[in-house]
Amino acid sequence: MVSLDSTILTQKALRRFGVDAIGYLVAKLIPALTGFLSAFIFTRLFSPEDYGTYSLIVAIVTPATILVAEWGAQPLGRFFSEFHVTGHGEVYRTLLKRLAKSVLLVAVVVATIMLVYGRQAWGARASVAAALWLIVESLGHVLVPILPASLDAQSYRLYEVGRSVLKLSLSVLLVWAFQPAIDLLLWGSALGASIMTVPLLERVRAHVRLPRGEVERPSFALSQHEIRKQFGRFVGYGLPMMGWFFSSQLLAVGDRYVISIFLGSQAVGLYSATYNVVSGISGLLSGPVTFAAFPIIMRMWAEGQIVETRRVLSEMTVWYFLLGFGLIAGLALVGQDLAAMILGPSFRPGWVIALPVVTGMVFWNASILGHKSLELSEQTKLMLVAALAAATFNVAANLLVVPLYGIEAAAFTTLSSYALYAVVIWILSRRTAVPWDIPWKAVGVVLVVAVGSFGVTKILLIEGVWGAILKGSAFTVLHLGLSVAYLGHARRKPGPLRRNR
């Protein structure tokens, strides 16, 4: 039996989860809309070949940023609650300074290398923009986890919205003022990220109470032995996470390298345009869930609420699958109409990859919740091994199937790789203090509801944009209404959603 106090703590955490998820939804909604606008505008201004070249540069800058920054970003987010709950904020501030300086130094070195070698492949202007973008993004990556970790959804929302709006508006302005050129898209991204770094620094300073111009002085709390010990702990946690993030990026963009080798940059452009749209839609649903879940789970763990943490993680998983299955079915219902609205005519043949890619992303984002079990136990090396295995499978499978079956095969390889990672994480989590409990019955019910809602709304013989809106709205009301009603009923009686197994 679960105690009344435990139930109250769980319900309180889930209410906070719901409120924060709505807040983070706004943080993801505007970036998703700007992503759709970007696809709408630039797939009409650029050829698939030029857009493919731009996508390949992004596919290099993004993993490079991960390698540079995530080893510092992850421990700063993971241990924020622990250090502040236990009253060791001064140690945390010192570690933050050291990690930020280290990341910036590495970023400058990597950007210099990119500048030297990128000039020949991309040209001087594109390589300079890519190098600047990498440096600024690295600084942002290492600092931004502090916002959700401190439960500051508003500042995180403003940062994400501001960055995405500036990126699009500056890119459009530069292309309009000069000419359609991919280096101007890179400059728009670099300048937008640079501008938003200023308010980000101010918010981080406020949360860690780091006075401007502060000079650290040795004290008992700041003994060099303690700093070295904790720095080693941070690095020990962060380095495997850096490898994990790099592997996750390889999972996300590795197929583009293979497509480029065998099918050329035009095929990369077709694949990337659809992939970016689907990724934006998926992130719109998964981002609020994972960002809202992370600080709540970490704080409950830091306060010793182990049983409650396990139950909350299980319930969060059900709610995510409710959204994920709805996303898959909804895209199957109105996806072709969406592609016609967003993508330029020459890019629409790439929409064949949409359903397998979005299904893979649902598995992937579910596993992001699931591997919190390993993060809490600081078993990030196991996460790294799982991600490397999935990434290796992804690249090897793409090398085999892409030359034979084209970009659609790459999409199904993405689905298989993400599903493989989710299964491995579920197995590994069984040996942790907070196993990833998936309420299979509840997940099965929301899956059946999604399929049934799709079948009912599919028979509506309405065409065009308004038809897509009406069918999508009817599906959303039906799927959410029935699923929420079932989960509410299941919560009120003993069962998988009410007790820890």
C-alpha cells in the first residue's frame, strides 16, 4: 500500500509537472512555428541542392557544439538542486565559472579548426559564420540547463522564443537585403544566438546569486580539495553525457552524411526539409514534457523521495505516450495537407519519410524520460554505451539500405535505431533505485484510443486546408477526451497508476 503522504507528494509533483509543461509548451510553440515558417520561406527560395548543403553544415556545427559544451552543461543542470538544497551554492558557483571558462576555451579551439578547414568547402563567409555560431551556441548550451533546473520556466521560455524569432527574422532580413545565399542563413543563426546570450547571462547570474565582478576568496567551503573533488565528480558525470549527446546527434543527422555520399546533396535537401518539420512538431510535444519533468524528478530525488520519484516517472511516461500516439495518428491523418502548406513543391516528395521518422522520435523522447533512472544513479556510462550501440546500428544500417532503397530506407532505419535505444534503456533501468516502470495497460489503452480516433475521423470526406483543420480538430478532441477520461478513471481506483510495483 502507498501511504497518504506519499500519494499527496506524488499528486503535488504531477500538478507542478502539468503547470510547468504548459509553460514550456509556449517555449516550444514559437520555435516550432518559426521552424515551419523557415521551411515555408527557404524551401521556396533555395533549390534542394543548396538547402542540402546548408543542412550538412548545420549537421556539422550541431554535433560539434555538443562535443564542446554538453560535458559541462549536463552536470550543471543535474546537480543544481542537490547543491542548493544542501546549502553548497558557493561551491556550485565556483564550479560554474570553471566549467564555463573551460567550455569557451575548447569552443574557440574547435571553431578555429572549423574556420581553417571550412573555408575550402563552404567559403570564407559561411565558415566564419559557422565558427561564430559554434562559440555562442556552446556558451548558451552550458548555461541554459540552469533555467529549467531552477524551475524558471518563464526565463527559459523567453530565451527559446527570442532565439528562434531572431534567428528567423535576421536570416530573412539578410537574404532580403542581399541575395539568397546559405552563408546568410548561418549568419542569422549566429547573430540571433549572440543577442540572446546577454539576457541568458543575467538570468543565470540571478539564479546562482553571482554578483557582478565578484572575486572568489579561499574559505573552508571553497577549499581546493573540495573544489577538485566536486569538479572531478562533475566531469565524471558530464563526459559520458557528452558522448551520449554526440551519439544522439549522430542518430539524428548521421543518415544525412550517408545520403550525401550515395544520393547527393539534392536528396539531403529533400530529406532534411521534411525531417526538420517533423522534428519541430515532435519537439513541440516532447519538449515541454521532458523539460518540465527533469527538475521535478531531480529535486524529489535530492530530497530523498525515492518511492514518489518512481511513481511520478511512471505516470509522466503514460502522459507522454498519450501525446506521442496522438502525434503519430494526427500526422497520418493530415500530414499530406501539412506538407502542401509548408514545403515548396520541389521538396514535397520527401514527405514519404514523415511517419517512420515521427514514430522513431516518439520512442526516442519516451526513452529520454526513461533514462532519468540512470541519470539519478549517475550511471551515465551505461547511457553512453546504449546510445553508441544505437548510433552504430543506425550508421551501419544506413550504409546497407540507403544505396538500395533511398531516403525512405533511412527513415525506417531511424525508427529502428530509436526503438532499439528505448528497449535497451528500459532493460538497464530495471537494476536502478528508480526503475522505469511503464504502465503497459494504460499505454495500450491510449494507443487503441489513438488508432480508433484516427479511424473515425479518417472517414470524414472533407478536403483542402479547412478539411485538414476540421479533421485534425475532431481527432484531437476525440483522442484527448477519451484518453484523459480513462486515465482519470484509472487514477481513482487501485491499479498501475496508483501504486508502485
